[in-house]
Amino acid sequence: MRHLQLLAMLVLAGSLAAQQAPEGPGLTPKTGAVFDNLYTNVFFGFNFRFPPEWEISFVASDGSCAPECVLLEVRAPGYPKVARSVTVSAEAGAAARPGHLASAALVLEKTGSRKIFDRQFEVGGHTLYRTDYRSQLVDSDLYQAVIAMPVKDYLIVFTFAAESRKQLDSFADGLAKDLTFTAAK
């Protein structure tokens, strides 16, 4: 009889765990992979296509994300002389932050970068918040767009960097076609 009670408790515990983790077993915020030039994150349910000639600096494949983690980093050939890059990160609990301002944007503001553009837009039924900055470096300017997207009590943050405003707009504006979703909102 005692074994039957233990078995019933284990079945109940497993059932409750399955109800509390709708993403599926073993999925974490860093559950992602790159195939060709397409990054897929299974936990958050999105795909992001980046330029095929760009080099992957980092891609997370598993693990937790508290309070913040990098999911993907890709750079144009010739980096750092060519400053074009994109970093995709996630911030736990940040979706409730007023204005959905990502910590990357807060850091840029605290270090003296000048905000030059601010807007929100939609991609696939998701609202994204874009803020652009210009940082003055010793011998040039660096333009960055921080685009935040609330998903599952996280902010997914795309941080684009470029040497000119035109390059930044070309790449950041392309997010609307380069970002697709694999799961319902």
C-alpha cells in the first residue's frame, strides 16, 4: 500500500510539473541553434535571419537566463574595423519595465550615448520597441539600435551596431522581414 501511495504522489508531481512548464521538457531560454544564417530559439519561439557572410561570435545552446543572457552574437567580416554587428539577448522579468527599455539602452544612456530615435512597431503580432543611439568614439561615431520585444516574462533584445546611420537603418529596419515566429504569441 505504501508503494502505491508513493507511485500516486510521483504521478501527481509529474503532472503538476508538466502543467507548469508548457514549453516542454528540457527547454531553457538558451535553447537555440544556427543553421546556415538562421538562428532559431525554441524556448521563445522565433527565428532570426542574419546576413550569410556574417561570422558567428557566439551562440548559446542551453541553460538558464537570470537575470540576463546572450543568445547570439554575429559580426560583419572585418570586425572590429567594420563595426556592424548584432547581439540577441534575453532579460528575465524585464518585460514589465516601463517603456520596455532594455538594460543595453540604459547602459548606453548612462555612458553618454545620445538618443536619436524612438518608436514602436509590430512584427508577426508582436510589439517591438526601438531606440537608436549615437556614441562618439575617439575617431568616429558608432550608431546602435536597441530593439526590445516582450516574450514570456522576458525582453528579447536585438542590439544592432553600425558605422553610419544609413547602415544602421538598413539593418535594423530589416528586422521586420528577418524575424519570424515558430510559436503562437
